[in-house]
Amino acid sequence: MKAKILLVDDDPDLRELWGQILTQNGCTVSFADCGDAARDALGREQPDLVLLDYKLPEKPDTPPEKIGLTLLPQFRREWPETEVIMLSAHGSTEIAVEAGRLGAYNFISKPFESEKLIADIKCALEHREQRHENRALRLALETFSGVNSPVFKSAAMQEVVRTVERLAPTDVAILVTGESGTGKEVIADLIHSLSARNKSKIIKVNCAALPRELIESELFGSVKGAFTGAHADREGLFRAAEGGTLFLDEISEMPVDTQSKLLRVLQDQEVRPVGGKASYKTNCRILTATNRRPEEAIKDGKLREDLYYRISAISVHLPPLRERRDDILPLANAFLKRFSAQADRRISSFSAAAADRLIAFDWPGNVRQLQNEVQRAVLLSEGPQVEASDLSISRLTAGGGENSDTNFTLLEGVERNAIAQMLRETGGNKLEAAKRLGIGRQTLYNKIKAYGIEV
């Protein structure tokens, strides 16, 4: 039971006895013997807990007065994170009720058994920790806005948040899985915000978007002249994330040989820049994510099995939006508020028919598609609310759309049709289709999956 405790009592024998007992239980104890000494303590380091006597002298060697209840609000105001247990040899229901009203965690009548007080202290410290975690979560959520607004109304996402709350304060490796657009980056932001590393940066990199020939220099850094075009030393993302968090999204799209070097970095906690002769120690938390099923990625040779075990001490899975329909309308309303403000439009809600259509739709593009749909509806809506006619999504519910080409925003629909047409022209040859479209092969794979195109 490690805790910093301030014991405020005018009885020197009691202070000595309880100082010994609390110290033996792993606590660091400081003392105050009167009202003046207690107020002086407010200018020093904040303790985790105050044991406050109800009846104290105002100054040393003066008669005791009932000033405990006067000191209590001062402690709660100046030290809001500190719990207070009030002690009194003159216990009464009225005093206990008043102490509770003023913010005391508990009221204990003297004399008391040591086991009783130790148990109450442990409960008070647990309560303090819980309040601290809840406040940290609220503060973390308040840092998000707009597209990154997390909405956790569904039971599935509330369970994810509970898991994140438990894991975030540690440095355990976490792999976030889920379909494209489910909010894996938002969860990474939340983990970082709730961790002890939140004073430093979180650096995010999409491994699928980095050119194969540059990914190692991007991650590990490089020295001048290490390769053609290396005209200066490059810091690298590990060094940029020092003391903070490095989020590697789509980890299964990282080249396998680079995965081998990443594994070595994670094992040794040392990074050697490309072309460099010396390594440097690294201290950043690694979070990873993938939209593939890890076991399939390993089977397909896209993810090293040994790296998988290294990065996934804990896995957090984000279910697709169609499996957490309780989140659809709250998310849509959050996007509506944001995009209405951006467009300077007074659109306050969705009509009942529009809300029904949003909830019934399967959202193959998940939260990202919902965001785009709401943004489009805000721009097209002519009234004070979004009508069903303002939505481009299919009128049919799960199990098949009326027309799959209408399941996306206008721009996405054009892109989807172009990809589908090119795949038909190339007989399903994805590599050839990607070349003709002028996009990367992995980009094409991601869009095929996001748009639900059958090949």
C-alpha cells in the first residue's frame, strides 16, 4: 500500500503509533498537530490521503476546538485529488453527515481497530484512483473533435474502452484490429492520451502508404550518402517519437524484410539508422493496427509470426459499424454538428425516415463512410433537418442493397465504378488494373475491400 498520507492530530502518542503502523504498511507519513500546521501543509506536496481529526487546537499549546470541519473544505478545494478521512472521539451522526457533505470519504469514531482503519484507507485510495482514471478518460475524450470524435454508446465499444482504460497506463504492446474505417487510429489516440506518455507526441505512420524503398529510412532514419538521394541525415520516426508513442498502422503491409528489422529493434530497444555504424537506444511505446485477420496475414506470408507475438501482447478488436448499430446515430449526430458548423448551416437533426435509413444501412466503409455521407447530406440539404432524400445510401437494409453503386458518396461512387470497370476489362487482374488506374497495388486492394467490390 504505497501512499503519501498526512496525519492531522494533536495527540502525540497517536501520531507516533499511527506513523509507525502506516510506515510498516508502505506509506510515507507527514504530520500536523494543529490548525495552523495543517494550513501550512497545504503549501507543500499534495498527499494521496489526509487523516483529519475533528477536534484540534488552532495553534500549538492552545485548547482544542472543533475546527476539523473548517479545515475539510480547504483540503478538498486546494487538494481536489486527495481523499480525506475524518477521525473523532466525539462521533455523532450529525458530525458524520456534515463531514460527508463537505467531501470527506469516510468518518471514523475513536477508538478504532488498526485493521479497520487500514481497510478504510485502502478503500479510500482505490476510490481516489478510480476518480483519477475517470477524470483522465473525460479529459482525453475532450481532446477529440470532428472526424476523430469517439462515440462509445454500444456495449461492444464500451467494452473496448474499459479494456483501453486498463491497458493505457502500462507500456504493454497493443495490436488494434478491425476493418478499414472502424476507428483504429482513434483508439490509438485514446491509448496515448490515457498513458503516462501523453506529454510527448504520438507519431502515426501508415505502413501501406510508405514507398518500399524508403520505409526503413522513414522508420529508423538514415545517414547522409546511405543511398541515392540521401543528401542529409534523416532523423527517423523512432527518434521523432522518443518518449511518446509510435503508431504503425497497417503493419501487415510492411515489407517482410523490414518486419525482421523492426522485430530486432523491439527486442533490443536499439535503432541503427540506414547506412549508420552506431545504434542508439529508443524509448517509445509501439502500437500497431491492421485491417487483416492476423492469422490470415501470417498464413499468406504478409506478417511474420514472431513479430506478431511481439506486437500483440494484447489485441483490441473493433467491430464493424454494422455490428454496433447503437453507435450509428450518435456518430451521425456528432458529424452533423461538426459539418453544419463548418458549412455555416443551421441543420439540427435527421428526420425519422433519414435516421431509420442510417441505422438500417450496413456501412461497408464503416465510420469513414458514415462521415462522408453526413458531410454530403449537409451540403445537399435545403431544410432545417436532413431528410431521407438527402442521403445517397441504399433504401434497403442489411442483406443486400438496392443498388450497390449508391452505397457511397458521389465521388466514391465514381471511383468505385471506375475500379469495377477496370477489373472487368483486365479479367480481374489486380496488378494490371492498378497500373492502368495509376494507383499502387495495395491502394487498389484497400479500395476493393472498402467498396465491397467482388472480383
